[in-house]
Amino acid sequence: MQNELLTTNRKALSVNLDNAKYGTFAEIGAGQETARVFFQAGGAAGTIAKTISAYDMTFSDEIYGKSKRYVSRDRLTTMLNHEYNLLEQRLGDDDKGRCFFSFANTVKTKPYQGPNDAHGWLGIRYQSDPDGQTNEIILHARMWDDDNLKQQHAIGTLGTNLIYGAFYLYERPDKLIESLLDNLGPNRIEVDLIKFSGPDFESLDNRIMNLLLVRKGLTQAVLFSPEGKVELAANALYKKAVLVERGSFRPVTKVNIDMLRCSGAQFIQEPALQGKDIIVMAEITMNNLLASGEIDYEDFLHRIDSLATTGNYTLISNYFEFYRLTQYFRRYTNETIGIAMGINNLLEVFNEKYYAHLPGGILESFGRLFRNAVKLYIYPMKQKAYRHYLEIQAPDSDAPPSSTLQSESATGELLITCENLRIENKLVNLYKHLFENGYIEHIRGIDESLMNIFSRDILDRIANADSTWETMVPEKTAAFIKEAQLFGYNTDPASNAAKKLTK
């Protein structure tokens, strides 16, 4: 089949007219929306063995067993297992020439009254060859329409796109992902998790596929667990306080860990956090991954793997502005949010050019950022690094010369902190208001011996076979980088020597 943009009806008809495809539809929560598309397209008698809408919980439990959560990944898996096994039992011996499939979804649409928390799980288990083993694609989606009928229509379209893509685009999973929003658009449906499994996808890395969800605009962020696995943000963040640090983490350094350690010690002292669960994460923006113009997927995996050695979550997002990041967290939790950052990031937060698209400019952005218990924890910077940053990033800044700043490090070098930082004159009173009212706080108890560590120096030392880089990253991270030969590390002495000579 050609990869042109087809209507939803045409996609369903294409499957219906393909005599090799035969399967079942099981849908809970939003009616039989996907099956309806296939029936309306025509020719469904040759494709659909059975449809079922186990809408009532009692009937659903009788068919699939009891479940703690009906809209869940576990429930979807149970449905796929049951329906596909039943299909094989009834038709497997008598129908050898067809590719069987079982499509299922379990969905919660907008209630008649109450907040819109419309979301669902969709999946398909199928054969791409009549004699082959089964593959499986499952995904989680959120519906953004404000009307439950529109949401049901969107689910029917998304389900049709998934079925069509599984059969005709499985050899190009990147195109399959793009096609999921055909005839929909991101304003109606968000796909925030996807997983491919089976013999056709053995060489596929699901972390890259989920990164593509962000890259292609199907979602704005994906979350990876401390084990480096894709995780649903709604589950991980639910009712938890959040401490997050933004960075490139190429690789994660001892400074990154010190920033989280010290800010975390202050964060947990917040009165509102007593007895609360806290999730700690590193965040990388898509802009950072695209710094060279194109995403280096191998480099991306290196970052995820090395961050996993620190025991923290990793978030990849399209949220360049911090107020958009906190709004994302607010989907899932009302608890306190702490953001750890360096002086350079704080100056970027106060750069008005990033808020020109907002009617209220920087004031509107700060109103969004600091609402509902959000605090910035600021890691200091040495005077020399601060001057370098101003020369490179903000040559027109009217920040004061370093001679007017009084805070000194243990070595006698001036430290730039949020307590002595000067910003543009017209924003001074705004900054004072935020600082004096506790929205911005200096990170205390830092290890000043780490302040001269920079990721770019670590990468240079790895490239030059200079083993001193190992002292600049956490011990577990260094061991993992060497074991997996990440970021250009090579255990071959001849290769390392050659690197050093050519450098």
C-alpha cells in the first residue's frame, strides 16, 4: 500500500478488502467506535470475525477477569490475550491462509459532569504473515476534545490508523507513528506512550520510538524510569512532589548530582512536603537533542543509559519555557514543584525575548510559572564562568561588573549566586519580589571543588584517552561508560593512542 494520506474510511476499506486479514474487535468505555468505522466503510464481512463491547463492569469481569483499574495497560493486555487466543481456538485449524488479528481498547471519555480526564489504551496483536508469529503494538492516548462524542470519534479514527499502520506500515515504524494522527491532529489526540514487540520489531528500540512521539508532535514529553524504560507519566507523577533539573547530561557530571543532592535537601524541608512522596528527575529538552540540527539517536540512548545509573527518572520534553514544563506536571499532581538550575538558566528565565508571544509578556509567564507552589533552587557559578557566559550568551546585558559582587568561594574567587546576581534594571523589582518571597532560593551546602567540572571537558578528555575524566562523573556512571563504551570511549589502547596523536 502507498503511504499517501488516506481518509479514515479509505483505510478501513483497504483492510476490509484485503482477504488475508481477519480478526476481532473488543472495545470498553467509548462504545464500538473503531469497529463502527470498519462496518461503515463496507466489506466488513470478510474482515471482522466478532465485535464486543464489554461496557458493563460485571460482564467485563466475567469475560476478562476482575481488575483494579479498567482503563489500564494490564486490562488491555488481558483483552488482547483473551480475544486472540479465542480466535485461534475457533478458527486456527480451519483457516490457514489468513493473518489473524485482535484489536482492543479500554477508554475513559469525558464524564457528563466533572473534569475532563479522557484517556485510554489501544492495542493490536496480529500476524504479518499467515504462518508467522504474532506482533503487538500498544499505545496510550489522551483526548483533548471538550465533548465526549467528539472524543469517541477521535478514538475510532486513532484505532483505524493503528490497525492500518500495523498491517501496511510495520516495516517503517517511523511512518506508522506519524500516521497515527492522520485526519486528527495533535489538538484532538495526544499519544504519550507506544510499545512495539514481536519478531517484526526485534531490532527496534522502543525508547527511540517514544522519542519520535515527541519529535513528530504526537506528545510534548516522554518519561523514562530509573531503569531506562519508557513509563507513563500519569502513573509516575500521580500526587507526587517533583524535583527536576534541566541539563544536557552529556554525560551526567558530579556537578549535576551535587545540584540535585543539595537542592533536594532543601526541598524536603518544605512544610508542605512532610509525609509526601517525591519524584526526582533530569530533564532534557528536544532543543538540546537537536543542537546539531538532527537527532543522534545513539547519543540520545547514551544519555538515557548513563542517567539511569544515578537512579533518577529522565524526561525528554518540548517545553523550552519553564512555565510550560510546570503546567505539564500540573496535569498529574498538585504537590510542590522544585526546579534546580544554574545561574545561566536563571538568566534565561528572565530573558524577555522568550515571552514575546504571550500577551502579558514576562509577567504572564511568571504568573504561570510560580502559581501553585513552584520554587526555583539556584546553583552558584564562579566569576570567571559567569563572565564567559555573559560574553557568549548576553553581550548586551547590563549586569554589573563582578567587582561589585561580594560573595567569595573557599578559594577566594567570587561566586555569583541568586543573592548577589544583578539582572536588567527594569526587571530588578520583579526579581526582588520573587527572591524575597521565597520563590527563588540559593542552593546551600554545595561542594565547591566540583564547580570547575563541565561536560565539554569530560568529552574532550574521553576523546583524548585522558582517564582523569573518570573523577568528574559519578563512580557508577564512569564504570558504565567504560563498560558500554559510550561517548566515544574505547578500551583498545591502540585506538586511544591514535586518538591522542591525531588530536
